[in-house]
Amino acid sequence: MGRRSHAHREGLSPEAWFRHFANPVSVKVLLRAVLLSGVVVAILSAQAYGAVSGLIVRSNLAPASTQHLGEMLEQWLGHKDSVLPQATVLEQWGHSREAAHSSACLDDHCLLELLDRLQAERLFDLEILQTGWFHRLKLMEFSRNQRREVTDFCKGCGIRELTLRVQNLAEQLFSRNPYLAIHSVPIIPDPPEMSRDSWLIPALPELPIELQVPELLVAPEFEPGSELPDVPKPTSLGLPPATLIKAGAEDAVEDLLIFSRTADLVQEPQGKFLFQVSAFSPLRSVSINGKIQAVPKGAFEASFAIPYTLEAGENNFEVEAVSVLGESMEEFVVFLETDLVKREQPKPPFTMVVLASVASDDNALSVDSDSSKTTGTKSSLILVPGCNFTLDHDSRIAVKGLLVGDRYQETDLRSQEIILKQLSTEWVEKLYVLRSEATIGLGGNTISLRDDDRASTLRDAWAGGYKQYTQDTFGTFSVKTTPSEIMTWTTKLEHRLKDNVEDDTSDGQANTASVSLKFPALGWQHTTTVGLVITDLTDVTEDKTETKGSHKLAVPVLGISGTAQVDLVRASYASEDSTGVVPKKIQQTYTLGASSPVTSWFILGYSLKHQRQSSNLVGDDYVKNTHILQTTFVF
């Protein structure tokens, strides 16, 4: 059994216990114990919170990322100092900026004034700048007698890695043996005319990055949510300094950061190209377009302003930087827009256009007036998918597909139903000097005919009820020129290899050349096109030359786009046919149409088409009218 107190052994009653501890001597002893414990707590508190500090966080990361890193650093600093609430620091920082008429308030005089407002002994400023995949992290400690800064760089870092990097910067500032370079500058209460940046070794004008500015570049691999890492306790990264230094040397090429501070789209030809270079080790040389720039000796960072005179379109600036541990090169593009040269908006990576239509044709078989006409009603579905791959401001690759299928309501017209499949790819290049756009394309298509009787053994791979009819391959080259802001001139060449699956005599080639001009006149939009098609087949009686011409008029009325179009095709064959006549045909097509965008992705349209053909062959003349109701969906 445990030992009992003397009072308990004597069997004291509760009243006796109260009289025993109410003794003045006992009260005095108790008060001394309480006072002594308070002194101890005060001493320990003074040691734990030896200074009152404030924290400022500036970042162009997502607001959630910025808030998380700030809270982590505030908690870490709380083990060293008594850290003021962020709201208090930001409020007083705003007052200091107003008083100093400064958007940044990061010079010595303004920060000293902020210390007075906060009644703090030092300030910590965390700046995180993301440019592409690169991050530059800089932590500054500002006190009344000196300014200390430490910088780190990171490529492709997520929020967890950034958390560790920020914690490591804080550890380096408090470490007696830091392995990262810490730059210290004494504070002059009344500085001379020159700014702090002129005598701080890795001098850089402070970037105007405010706390939680609108999101410019979102850090990859991070979305706000429950996956935020727990704030680690103030420990080291788990690697000895020598290991970290070695790793820094191996990754020096990645840690040399070059970024532009100039807009990539301007409207004035005269100006300055502003860029900045930051390195993990001292810079040796910096050049732009092959011209060496002066670099302060021993500087880890440097900023430059290079005067320029731009030409319309793209202007390239190639910056190369060499440091003690490595080198890096970046190319930047500044686009000068003029009235005639405009930068094209990037194409969406994927597009899909769906056209569904119903057409009623009063002469579906295109017979002459002396024959009995057959009326046909046809429904059609057209899919036009497209993928765009942007290479740079003036180059892109487009992959386009085309799938066409139709179906007649009349069973005796089912043999006229087709399936067309086409796939093509295009290289599009902007020629800003010539105010033009050049396109080179290559593709192929197949046409299959409905064959319910299965008379042919060559079946369509997708639809067993169809037989293969033709398989063509083609190459195209076109140039679209904009001589003025309201006029467009397009020239196009096409070479096509034709392959008739069932009839080898219809194999051959066709060459097409066309030009079109789009221009406004009398408040309406006009498009005029002329073309020439030369067809050369194995069967010489099918060789022909076609001249084409069309004119389209677009008239907008009350939100509805009205169109009127005339197409003329004259075909002249090279040889006599079996009757001893050289065929000649003239086809005329007149179209009236109207379309209205119901929504941004849905368009409803109607058109009436009148077509007539005249020929020197008996029974080859015809007249037909077609009504078409079409819906267009754009995704």
C-alpha cells in the first residue's frame, strides 16, 4: 500500500483539513508556487515567441494553392515567432501602400513604416511566380537592420512539392549552416536617391504581384479539395545538405528560368522587349537574338529591356542564358496586329458538325421532259468531325473526316442511296508577310452504292448492304490572301486519282483549278468563283473539260441570312461517243435559301433549288426542283 500523509494518519476531519490549509503560512507557500510557475511560463513563452512577425504572401498560383502555402508557412513560423493574423498584416500593408503611393510597398522605407504600424520586429514576404512549368520561390526576412533573401526554383512541381520547398526556404533562413545562398543587405533608414535594387546583389525590380491576383497560370497536379497535404512539422527535408547541393547541380539546366514580361500581342511597332533571367548559380552570359547583354558580376538574377521595331505579324526573340551550372534557351513571339494583319484565334482541338436534312425532288432520276418523272423524298445525315493541333501562332495541323449517308422513302429508288466516307489531313501555315494563309492537304474517300440484290462481291466494309463503287485519293494546295480587311482572294489546286472498283475503264485522274473572290458591295456579301476541271480516264470517250462559274449573294435580314446563288457548268468531251457525237452539256442551278441560328450551336435552314441541263444528246435534257429542309448542329 502507498504511504499516507501525516494528517491522514492522525485521522483529521474535513474541517480540520480546511483549518490546516487556511493557515497563513500554507497560503504564503501556495502563492509563492503559483507566482513561480507564472514566471516560468512567461520565460518559456518569451523563448517560444521571441518576436512579433508579419507574413505577406504574393503569388500568381490559384487562390486555393496560395492560401494553403500561406497557412503552412504561417504555422511553421509560429514555432519561431508570434505571427500576426494575415488579415491584420494585409490591412496595414494596404494603408502603407496608400501612404507611400506604391502598388507594391516592398522598398525599405515603406516596409519600415509597415513595421511601425504593426509594432512588429520583422516581416516575412513569400513570392511565388509560375511561368509555364517553372516556379520561382523567394522568401524574404525584413527586420529593422537588414534584409535577407533566399531563392529556389522548381519545374513541374505540384502543391505537395511546393509545400516542401516553401518549408525548406524557411529552414534555410533560420539555419546556421544553410546550403542555399542567402543574400543579406543592411537597411538604411533614409536611403539615398537610388533604390534598394541598385545595390542588392541579385537585383530585381519587384514584380507587381499582389496577394491572390486573378489566376494567370494554375499550378498543375492540384485542385482544391481534401487531398491537400497535412502541414508538416518543422523538420528538414530528410536529405543531408551535400545531397541537396548535388541534386541542385544535376538539375541546373531545369532550374535556369527565362521568362518574358512583354505581352505577346501588341498594336504598336515601337517598344521594349522585357524579359528576366533567374538561375540557381551565378549568371555568366545572356544573349538575345545572338547579341550579348551586360550581366552584373555574380548576379543570380537579371532583368533586361531591349528596344525593338516590330513588323506586322510574328516577331521572334530568342534568349539564351548561361550560368555556372548550366544553360538554357527560350524563344518568345511578339505578334504585331495591324488593320490588315490579325492573329487568328486558336482553333478548338475538336469540332463536330452534324447536318440532318430532308429533301423532296420532283425528278429524282433526272429524266427528260418526254419521260415519266419519279418523285423522291430523301433523308440525309452528314457528320463532319475535325481535330486541330496548333503548333505555334502561324502553324497548325487539321485532321478532317466526312461521313455521308442517305435513304429514300421510295423502295424503287433504294439503288440510288450512297455512303461516302472521307478522311483528310491539312497543314495550315500563316504567311503574315504576304497577308496569306497556305494549306496543303492529302486525303481519300470511298463511295458505296446500295445493293440489296448483292450482285457485286465487292462489299462495303462498314455496311454489308452496300457495294463498293469508287475509291479516290487526292492532294490539294490552296492560298487564301487578304488584300484588304474586307476582301478575300482564294486560289486552289487539286489533283485526284480516280479508281472505279467495278469498271477499270473509268479509272484515271482529274485536275482542278479554281479562284474565288469574296467582297462586300451595296451592303451585301458577294462570292464569285470560277474553275476548270480536266478529267483524263482510261476510256477516252469519257475524257472531258469542265468550266465552272458561280456567284453567291448573302443578304442578312432581321437576323435571318438569305442567300441567292447561281451555278453554271459547261462540259465538253474530247471524243465522240458510240453515236458519233461529241457530247456537250450545260448545267444551270439556281438556289434560294434562308437560315437562322436558333442558338449558338443549332441552325435551321431551308433552300429551294432549280436545276436544268441542256445537251446535244437525245434524252439528256432535264429539269428538276428540290426542296430541302436542313438542321445544323455545331459542337
